[in-house]
Amino acid sequence: MRELLGTWVAALLTLMVFSYLISDNPLYRLAEHLFVGSALGYAIVVAIQDVLLPRLFTPLAQDPVTYWHLLIPLLLGLLLLAKGRVSTAWFGNVSVAFLFGVGGALAIGGALVGSLLYQVRDSMLPLLPGEGDGGRAIDNLILVVGTLGSLAYFYFTVGGERRTSGLRGGALRLGSIVGKWFIMITLGALFANAVMARVSLLVGRLHFLLSDWLRIV
Amino acid sequence: MKRVLPTAIAMATGFLVLLDFFFDNLYLNALGVTLINWVVIIAACALILGFLNVLAFHLRKIIQRQEGWLYSIALLVMAGTVLLGGLINLQGYRAPLVKAIFDYVQTPLQATIFSLLVFYMASAGYRAFRARNLETFLLVGACLVVLVGQAPLARYIWEQLPALKDWVLGVPATAGARGIVIGVALGSLATGVRLLVGFDRPYSE
Amino acid sequence: MLYCPHCGTSNREGSKFCNNCGELLPPSFEEGLPPEGAPPEPAQEPEWLQGLEGEAPWEPGEVLEGAEEEPEWLRELGAPAAEAGVDVKGEVAGEEGTAPWLEALAGLTEEASLEPLEKEGLLAGVKGALKVEPIFSTPHRVGEVAFSPLAGADQAARFEGIVSQPLAPVAVEERPRTRRKEVLSWLFYLILAGAVVGGILLAGGSINMPLTQATVDFYKTVESLEEGSVALLSHDYDPGTAAEITPQVRAIFDHLMRRGVKIVNLSLTPEGQALADRALEDVVSEHEGYLLGRDYINLGYVAGNEVGARFVAEGLRARLSPYPLGEGVGGLEDVDLVVVLAGSQEHLRRWVEQVQAPYKVAMVAGVSGQVDPAARPYYRSGQLKGLLSGLVGAAEYERVNQHPGIALSMMLPQAAAHLVIALFILLGNFAYLVESLGGRG
């Protein structure tokens, strides 16, 4: 019974959202607000149940002597809440600084070790064909050229078109032209995959309507 | 003091965690774990702060009878229902009401809202994906190869299409994506360093 | 070129004082006034005219009342010349304390007040109204004025013409085109939805679909796990991507449970832990003997993104110790495989950077389709030992596992939608081709 009622509610809400395709309308806006409300409430319930209760409140309540150091994150958390009002917002700066400091440090370490090191190392590929793997050599060449090219493209465009002259400038310009081609291919692939992802969502929704709700399939 | 203290905290904690990241030392590890544990707790408080902000925004809308205030009521009622539902028997998100709202309200709504985009992508495909020059030709070409190649019926259109799709994804697209990944990593590195030396202070207004 | 209104000498553009006589050159005109006899230049609307918004520094009719009391702004106009050291003494002709240009203004006004400049419009019937121009240019001796009084009238008339034009209504010609665009859009939506619905209705058995290397590598990695190994699954997705990732998760759970691997679940998103629970409930029912706490566990949500991932890596032992599953798990080094289920690029990158690289743990990923291109570099470099991509990846995995499920049954509508959208793109390019050929012909 609960499941039947739930299925009908879900189907109704699904149709309310789909009505946006015709035009923006009150049904869609209501559905949107219901979603935001439920997502918000749910995130808070989960944050309290899975993080704050077991990691902060319960240890402090059960054994404040051993867990006295948890008073610090408690204080920092309360200070953070002061960010809600403009007049007291500066109290929260310490907590935010703490978050940024730790997060920034991990971002440095992670970027260096996790991305840069491995990706640059893997770009140093054998370009000469070994025994019978000429195709692989070509692939490797394309990978190296493409990686360098797209980096040159970013250097050239994101950093502004610096007037680099001479051999270095010429190489950079050529690299950025080639890089643009590779970026275009990557963007095309990205779009195609994004379409694939959303299509799967649509298939899931329509399958739900036809199978779970209308029981046609 | 107002400005110095947060900067000092950001630099000190960042430096300690960075050392812990690269070096394996008992005391550093213990300190690092403690700091990280605290950040997890404070991050959960940040979620609550976000919730309070949204609450204040919508309450103001309702009190001032701004445009769409009725929807704000619906939003707050729904959020309140989930929160109160979690308090029943202190079951949290395993409470039947919260589970039901998650399964029959939140999940279908989020999935449907996100799936709407495919319609606009389809119509954008007709209007915007025009091969005007070499670059856009590469864009459209790669898009078509991957799009059709990913379709499970691809091999009935052209036998080599799945292999071509794999090649496009695995070689040129990977090369471009790798450039992006390296670029993003360099950016993160730069931003992190600027934070740690106190050059950037996003935490003080 | 700037022409001096006093002596007619041409000066370089941007000059403030005349090279010949030292008079202040008019600042308001980009091109100064040509001396008499020079070919008339087409009247250009000076900047001040365009920007004029009724902010007259003077009230009509009032300016020359009490001209002896030199207003502040008039006094200041004379100051730059004095500061520049230009000798303006020679120019003084008239009463002491009255600047010569002020006298010149008086002269002009007398002429002007005989006939109000405008009979209608903004400046209608304004007596004593000075021609707007002289106020903003440096005054000069009347006799040597190089401009015609009519020039001012011409400009004022033009100004009046501009402000008297009624506001033109926005052209409504676009309406039919917008309507046609809307109908075309609805047609696209209908065709797409129809293709998907048709695919769902027609879908019978599973399609014989090809496998990608990334999926095969994923399968081989899981297959190589021994009974009793520990796998850590991070469910970093939400209902927005669950349609793709939940089928992957189900297939992965099924495979892991068939291999007898212990499964530790957690999530860096609030919704992920609930979605993991749902999938677990479904799959565990097919595997008797798999017990909660001993063979699988759900540790719930961990806040903090990067910090959360690191927290999991460093604090795993403490978190698992209350459970039987935790016996023998000293930390991340005892985890044989980490499976990241990422709905977004950031989640995947987080795990690779914070856990895979520093701890050198074996990692595979199941990602939403849109994350796939960003995940490829990590797969290529060997940091990810396998990669499942979207619902299609889930279907491939079901196939390689020889355990068909929901994903395989959705492949026909998926394929139909892909082909329809590809057709739209081709159609658009065809239309563009026809347009450009038609335009040229």
C-alpha cells in the first residue's frame, strides 16, 4: 500500500517536472521547491546523524574528560554559524581559515602527487615503434602531441596572448593551434558523453513511468 | 588581530597538513589525523550554516510576501517534515517517513529535473552544432563518432564504429583531457600555495 | 587638427594652448573650428550634446544678472590659463574684475535675447538663454569669433529633434519566428521521447553489445580478488546520476559477493549512503550467507570532500574496529581494492589524488557518462585499473558477468535516443549547408 501510494506520488511529481518542457508553470515551480526542501532537510539529517552525533556530541557527552579536545571543533563550528549574520560574520573567519588551510594543503599535495606526477610521467611515452607495434607508436605520438598542444593552448589563451617571438613563440603558437584541435575533439567527446548520461536518466524516468506506474512493460 | 589570526591559522594548519602529506612521522600523523577529524566536523557545521541561510532567505520572502512566497512555504514545510521525521525515535534517515520522502519525492524529482536537460541538448544539437570551420568540424565529428559509437547498436551501422569510438575516446580525447587535468592540477597547486603563504585570503571579507 | 578660434592657427590634436597666440584651445570639440574661409565641415554632434541631460550649470535667464559677481565656475575657467603662465593681460578689455570672455558672453546674449532660440521644445521661449556651445568652450572675442551663430542653433535644433522623437515600439516581427522555433523544439522533444518510449516497449532480450577494454579490465581486477579480500566502495553520487550508477553498483555488488569479498561502503555525498543501502538490500537478498557487519557494512556519510577522502584513508581502522568485518583490517593497506563510484569529476579526482596516489592502493572506478572523458587520463596512466562508464558500462559489465540485469534491458531505448540526437545534429548541419549554399547562390 505504501509502495503504491509512493509510486503514484513519484509519478505525479515526475510529470509535474516534465511539464516544464511545455513552459515554466506553477506545477514545475512547486515541484522544484519541494525538491530543494527535501534535499536540504535530508542533508542536515545525514550530517547530524553520520558526522556530528557520532564524532562530536556523543563522545563529548559520554566522556568529556578524554574527549576534551573536541571542544575546539565544537567552538569552531559554532563560530562558523556566526557567518549567518553580517554583523557577526567576522567571527567565522577563523573557522573558514581552518577549513581553507587544511583543504588547500591537501589540494597541493594531491595535485602534485596524484595528478601532475602521474600524468606527466605517463606522457613520456615511447615514440619509436618497437617490434610490430607501429600503431601503438602512432597513438603515443598523438597522445604526446595532443597533451603538449592543449597545454600550449591554455598558456596562450588563458594567460592572454603574450607576444612571444622567435622560435619559442612560433612553436607555442603552432602548439596552441594543434592544441585547439585536440580540445575540440575532447569537447565533442564530452558533449556526446554528457548526452549519453542524460539519455540514461530519461530512459530511467520513462521506464519508471511505464513499468512501475502504468505497468505497461 | 582580526586579520592576522585567521591568516596565521590557515598558514599553520596548512603547513602541518602538508608536511603530514609528504612525510611519515608518528607525531605528524597523529596531528594530521586530529586536524582532519576536526575539519570533517566543521564541514558538517558548514552544511547547517547553508541550511540556515536558505531558511532565512525563504522566511524573509514569506514575511515580506515577495514574489513566489507560497513556494517558499512549500519548501520550508518539506524541509521541516524531513527534519522532524528524523527526530522520530531518533532514527534519523532510517526513519520510515524520511526514507519514504527520499525514495518517492527527492529521488524522482532530482532524477527528472536532471533528465530535462537531454531535451535541450537535443534541440541544441540541431541549432548549435554546425561545422563551420576545421575546429567546429572536429568538434561535431568527434561528437557524432562518440555519440553513435556509444549506442549499443553501433556495430550494425558500421562494424568499425565501436573501435573508432574507443580510439577517439582513448587517444585524442584523452590527450586533450590530460592537458586539462594537468592545467587544473597546476591551478590547484598555485591556488593552494597562495593560500598557504597568506597571499590569498578568501576567508576574510 | 585643432584650429585656434582667435588667430586661426592650426595646432596638434590634444593641444591645450595655441602655439601662436597662447589662447586656450576649445576642449570640447575633437576638431577645433576652422578659420573663416575654410571649407565648412560637416557638423558633428559633440560629446557634450550627447550626454546632456538637462544638467545646466546655469538657470536660463539668470546667467547675466549680476554678472559683476563672477560665479565660482566662471572664475575657475580663467584659472588654467593663469596657471599655465600664459599672459592673458593683453586680453583684458573691459571692467576690472570681469574676465574678457565674460564680456564676450554678454555680447552674445544681447544678440540672442532679441529672439529666443527655440519656440518649442525644451528650450522653448527661454529668454537670455545662451547658445549652449559658448558655455562649454573657452570664450573668445566677439569680433574674431570664427563660428557662425547659426552653428549653435543648428546643434540645438538637432538636440531638440532627438529628444522630441517618440519612443519607437519594439518591433514585433520576431514573434512568428519565435513561435516557429518553439513548435520545432516541441517536435524534437516528442520525437526523442517517442524513440525512448518505443525502445522501452520493444525491448525484449538483451542486445549483443561489444565490450570496451576499460570494462574488461574492471572485470579482471575484481575477478582477481581472493575470497576474504576487502573492497572499499565510495558511493559519491546522488539521485541525479543514480540512474546510471546504481545499475553499475548492483552488478559490482553481485560480482564481489560471488567472489566472497568483504564490502565496506561509505559515501562523500549525503544521498550516496542511502542509494548504497537500497542497492545492497536488493543484491544481498540473492546471496544468502552474506551478513551485515561480518561480510558487508555501510559506514554512512563522511563530510569534507578532499578532507573526507583523506579522513577515510587515515581513520579506517578506527571506524571498522567495532565490527567483525574490521578484524584483520589494520588500515588502508589491508584494503585490496577501492571502488570509486563518482557522479562528478571532482569526486573521482579527489579519490585518485588523496588516496590512490599517496597510498598506492589498487583503484577502479564506475562513473557517470559525463565524467568518462575526464577519467580517461587516469585510466590511461594506470592509476585506475578499470573504468565503467555510465549505463552502457553497466550493461557491458552485466554482460561480461553473464548476469543480465536492468542495464541491458535499457540498451535499446538508449541506442534509439542516441541515434535520434545524432540525426538532429546531422539535420542541423544539412540545414546549415543548404542555407549557406542558398545564400551564396
